[in-house]
Amino acid sequence: MVTAYDYTAARIADAAGIPIILVGDSLGMVVLGYDSTVPVTMDDMVRHGRMVSRGSSEALVVVDLPFMSYQVDAAEALRNAGRLMQEGGAHTVKMEGGVSIAGTVRRMVDAGVPVMGHIGLTPQSVNALGGYRVQGRTKAAARRVLDDALALQEAGAYSVVLECVPAPLAKVITERLTIPTIGIGAGPDCDGQVQVFHDMLGLFPDFVPKHARKYAELGSDMTRAFEWYAEDVRNGAFPSEAESFTMNERLLVELLG
Ligand code: KIV
Ligand code: NA
């Protein structure tokens, strides 16, 4: 699974045969320029979900429910999930939390909304967690992550993302669950992995998390391309004849008398 936030990016991931595209609320940081996912709105997710669904033909499209779109009550959660599926191009939705949202997840699954869970480090709760930290390192914290995973499975979630969880704990959770786990910073033993588009491709210079691997350096390639272009314009190398349009020049002579 990789994230994508627009039509072109979705086409690229889809063409590569990536089976699941996540329209993550990480778009708050890498696309919208906020310093967390907290300010992301339903309208943001609907708009970007639509772009991605137009660009993907094979992949499963999962769209994040943003902060405070599902925490108030199950009815509001259901309406917002419905909106992501009816207007936002989502095949399924993803939401953060375990035991505390299990009742809401059950309502959604019963209503025909497939739910992917997301536990461990839940970035929408960054202000409650006190920062972006690995979750589940102590015995009590590991118990909480395991309980969250079991609660989601029990509530009918079809899969669960484990974010920033120690690898041995992710392994145990993966073995305990019958639904697939998808890891990000959760070691090699999850059933699948998810990465953020901009982190993988070297497009986000502000911060690269420890769990990300850069498979390309597109950011610096793009900067070089713009530098090269600007230089060509300044010295007259761009555009060439091949990049220009011709006309019958006799007409211009006539025009000018
Ligand atoms: O928003 C996002 O990109 C995510 C992934 C990191 C799982 O939720
Ligand atoms: Na997210």
C-alpha cells in the first residue's frame, strides 16, 4: 500500500501494480503544508479522494476519515464515511483508534462500510500523545495495542494498520489476528506494508521518518530540472524550432503590407 493524493500520482501507483492506494490524511502535511494532520477536513478528504479514484483503475482506494469526523458519535461517523464513499471515491475508509471506537466500527461495518483500522501511533492524537513516538514499548502499552487490534477485529474491521510499533509486538499481533496487518514502522512481519508517497520518492525535504526508505530522489531531480529549464530560457536554448509552430510567412508579409 502507498499513499497518493491526486490523479497523476494515483495513475503512477496504479500502473506499478500497487494493490492498495491510501488517500491518507498525511496530505495535511505533504500536500497542504500543515504541521500535523489535525487541521484536515472532510472536504479535503472528499476532494483528494475523488482525484485519486479518477486516476486508479485496479487498486483498492482507501480514504482516511479525518480528525473529529468520527469521534463525536456513530451517526456522524456513518454519515461522513458514507460521504467518502459516495462523493470521495472511497472503496473503504480508514480510521484511527481501537477499543475506544470499536462500537462505531461495528455500526459502520453493519451498514456496509468496510473499515481499515489504524493503531499504535495515531497521528490525529499527536497532541494527546505528546509527540510522534513509538507506541507499545512497555508491558502496559503493548497490552493496549494488542487489545486495540483485537477490538477492531472483533468489531469487523477487515485489516489494521500498525504504525510505529516495535517489530516483535507487531509480529505477535499479526500472528494473533486473522485479519491482515499493514505496517509502517512496524517491522517485517506484518502481512503488508504502507509508505507515504513523498517519503518513498524523496519529495518531502522537511522530515524523513526512520521507517521510510527512499526509493528515488525525485525532489532533487525536480529542482535540477527547473534550474536547467530556467537556464535554457535565459540563454535562448529553449524553446527550439521543434518546440515552436510554423506558418506560411508570405501571409505575414502581406499582413504587414
Ligand atoms: O495518512 C497516512 O498517510 C496514513 C499512513 C501513514 C498509514 O495514515
Ligand atoms: Na492517516
